[in-house]
Amino acid sequence: MPTFFDSTADAAEASEALRGLAHASRTFDLPAQMYGVIGDLSSGMRSLQQVLDQIADVHERKAAHAFNDDGNHEAGVREAPAAAEELRQAANLVDRAYDRLAEGFIAAGRIAWHPEPAVEEAAPSRWVNVVFLQGNEADWPLRILGELGHVDAVDFLAQWDYGEETTQAALENGYVYDEPGEGTSDQVALSGDYALVVNPHVGYVSLLHRYTEPDAEPQDAEQVESAPVQAGPELLASYSSPGAPERTDLPTAKRDRSWFEPAKITAVKQSRGLVL
């Protein structure tokens, strides 16, 4: 039978192993490794629940030996069942966590990791006009652009965006474009789903919003190119707006099944070749 010293050493060893796993699991070069780790954690979680229950039992069975630091037996007897109750509460929480971990293990078992990522698809989009300002009307947004940057200028012009109402008005009047800034001297700066277009020679500024047609068929992301940005320094940085854009080995999976491991976990392990 293990001695108290042996149990303490085992606990320290388990703690050190978990610390090492926490360090190693910061990055997984091979995602498939995660599956075996989850399986081991499932087994470890059930063992942890068992340990907590057993320690709680010891606090109750050995209450006759309990004293406080001043040698008061009555005080020790009061604290022993209190500790046992808290330990059992912790064991119940671990049991609930184990159930969730078991479901995560099963879901992870349905994943087949490929060495190359899938090509994401994106629906083709166009650009609808939100506001067009020229002459004196363009002076204020142009000043914001020059002093604060394009993100603040977009925030200012976005007050003219009334959502679906603005989109429908642009569609009805034909103010829809494949790309923002189709003029040869237009300068374009993107901010989220907005495009700020400035023409310093003509003296106008406009704001467009990305629009995806409801029935548009998705196409490969590699075929969707962003609008070319023809911008001077004032279009490449916002000088005050927050968030503005700026110019080891893992443990080996155990092969044996312990008495506390549910059959559904073992079945999934067997299907993955993790149980002999």
C-alpha cells in the first residue's frame, strides 16, 4: 500500500507533468497530436475526481486525529468535515468538467486534419456610394483626413450611411462600382467595409460601402483581389484613432483502459487506433 510519502511524491510528479504539458501545448505543430492529449486528459480528469473523493473520506475517517495549530482537538474536529465537504464539491465540479471534456474528445475524434489548409471562399462584392462631397462641402472631411488620418475621415463620413436605405438608393440610381476609385488620379484607403476615395486634383471626397449581392455565388478567395491603393502618406495612417491600421515533445497517449473510463471514450480511442 502506498505510504503518505509516496502519495505526496506522486502528486508532485503529476503536478510537474501538467506544468510541462501546459508549456508544450502552447503550440501544436501537428494538430493530430491534440487528440491523444485530450484522451489522456480525460483519463486524468477522472483520476483527479477519484483522488478528491478519497482525500475527503480520509478527512472524515481520521477526524479523531485532527487538532488545530494550538492543539485544540474540538477546533480540528470542526475543520475536518468542512474540508471534506469542500473537497467533495470540488470533485463534483471535476465530474461535470469531465463530461464536457469527454464530449470534446468525441467531437475531436471526428476531425481529420490535413497538412494543407482549405481554400476559403468569399462571395464577390461591389461598392455602393454612401456620400459624395465636392468643393466647399469637402473641406471639412479633407481637413480631418489631413490632420487625423483616413480612419477618422471615414468615421465622419459614415454618418451619411443609413444602412439598407442608403444601399437601395445607390442601387436605384446606379451608384454601384466594381472597384472604388476608378479615376486615374483617385486615391483610395480602405477601413473595414468602407472605402474612402479622394481626388486632390478635382477636390472631392467620397465614401463607399462594400455590398454583397444576396444571390451572388461564392468564388475562391484567391480570385478576389482588393482594390489597388493609390495613396499618399495621409491615406496610410490615422495619427490618433485607436485601432487604426499601421503602415518539444508531447506526452505519449496511454494505450490501456482503466476501470473508470466510459465505454464511449474507449470506442472512439479504438477507432482511432489509440487502444490496442
